[in-house]
Amino acid sequence: MSEDQPIIPGDHDKPEPGLTPEPAPDYREGDVIHTAPEFAVADADVLAPERGDMVGGTSLWRDSWRRLLRNKLAVFGLIVVVLVTLASLAGPYVIERLTGHAPDYIPPNAALIKSFPPFTNPEGSFSWTHPMGTDKQGRDLLGLVLQGGQISLMVGVISTLMSLIIGVSYGAIAGYLGGRIDNIMMRLVDVLYAVPYIVLVIVLLSMFKSQTARGQLILLFVALGAVSWLTMARIVRGQVLSLKNQEFVMAAKATGVSTPRIIFRHIVPNTLGPVIVYATLTIPTVMLTEAFLSYLGFGVQPPLASWGSLASEGIQNIAIFPWQLICPGVTMAVTLFALNFLGDGLRDALDPQTSRQ
């Protein structure tokens, strides 16, 4: 340093900016990351530099859950779905414990084998014995509705799971492989789309008709699941097309990971957001389809009963005994509305555009 150049106190011992790299931080679990909250990732604790206060890290699923709880209709739908599910599972058992007979019990007295209005006993006075009344065979309608809820929810959930397994696998394989294989697979989806959905189900149920009620129920699961996967395949294919060229997929290829493992271990888990939303919206659609099939005589067969079959029986006597249709119909309608509210709330909560607001 020349004698003519002024010496700035404390400046000569500082390195010039940009010449000496900062050492890479070595963080351990539980350490505090000194960065702004908007740049925080995962679940680390963050110290906001502008305020000095501790801010807890977050994740996509935690943010989505908070947004879901702020949606009043979605919370209402979630509460209704949970209550209906618990009542359908535990209700028949509770009724049997309290009354001493099953919900579908037919009274031996011929005078009781007729339909009574809600909250009415055989003498015509007020009674809590049958809150929803009885059907034409004298069976308690509340017990039948709760027992039918088990079948309806089972049809919706199992058929939706089957459609998800088929649709997610089909769409992920088509989107990842691409090219001619993708074209052939998606043209097959287009052909199936051209055939009416309900016609395919009726054809399958007619071709493989079972002689037992439980066998018919299993066929109903398979038929509904086998034709409701088309939209899911398209949704997953679109997600896979946007993910298959990402860095984590390239890294998996470079390390020699097999194609099936890349598809189902690395790519498919990143499509869970749209899959969960569509599954929630598919359950009410399947339940409504089952009700329509029961009305046509292709659905749940006696002695089993669902909301659809109970409504089908009630519509025959709607002019004389309207409660036979109103009780199962209103129960099914409230559950379908709740599932749709929950599905819409999940769609908004898992939307990446919403997470940036």
C-alpha cells in the first residue's frame, strides 16, 4: 500500500466482497435457521431477521389443513360425513343392544306388520320407539337407514378405491412412457368415454349376475370401479407429464432406478393432491349411481339394503307412506351434499395457486 493512499481504519482487514466464499452451513435437526419466513422449507424453526422472533416452519399438508379449516362449508361437510359414518357403523349395534333384536327384525304379530308414521306407536299415540316410522313389513326404518348406510358407504369407498388403483396406474404409465404407447392407451380411454357410463355398468352386471346378495354386492363393487377410472387416468396422466422431466426424476434415472419404481415410488406420490380431491368427489357419484341401479333392479339385492334400495321401495308407496321415501332420501342427500362440500374444500386447500395467497 502506497504512502499517498489514505488508510481507512478497519477496512484493510476485511476481504473484498465476492472473493472469499462463505462456508457452507452445517445444520442439524433442531438447529435454528436464520432466514426470512417466506424462504423457510420443511419443518425447521426460523428466526425472522427483521423482528428477531421465532417462527415455526410449515409444510404443504399443514398449510392445506389450515386452509381447509377456514372453509366453513368444508368443515360442515367433514363433520356430517364423520357423524353419518359413525352412526352407520355403531347405530345397528346400539339398536340391537337396546331393543334386543336386529334392525331388520319383522314383528311376529300380524297387526304390527304395517307402516306406522314417525314417532307413532301401533295405538296411534306419540312414541320414541320408531323415530323414522316403520316400513310396510313393520321393520324399524331408522335401523334400516343406518344399516343401509353401511352398504352405501361401502359401495362408494370400495368402488372409488378400485377406480383409483386402475386410473392412477393406467394414467401414470401412459404419461411416463409417452409416445406411441401413450397414444394407444389414451385412445382406448376416448373409446370408453364414448359409451354411456351407466350402460357399461348394466351390461357388466347383466353378464356376470350372481345368485346371492353378497355376490351381487361384490359384482357391484367391481362394475362401478371398473368404469369410473377414466377421468382419474386423464388427471394423473397430465400430472405425470408435468413431473417426468423434473430434477428428482432425472436423478433417479441417473442412479439406475427401474422404471416401475420411478413411476410408483417417485412420481405417483407427487400427484396425491389431485387424486385425493377427485376421490372425495367420486364417492358421492358412485353412491348416486348405486341408488339409480337399485331403482332399476340391478343394485343391492334383499336381504341386504342400501339407501338406494330403501328409496326405491319407498317410492312405490310415496302417496300413502311418504316417510318411507323421505327418510332414506334425505339421509342420502345430506351425505352427498356433505361429501361434495368436503371435496370442493379439499380442492381449494390443495390448490398451489391458493397457497401463494
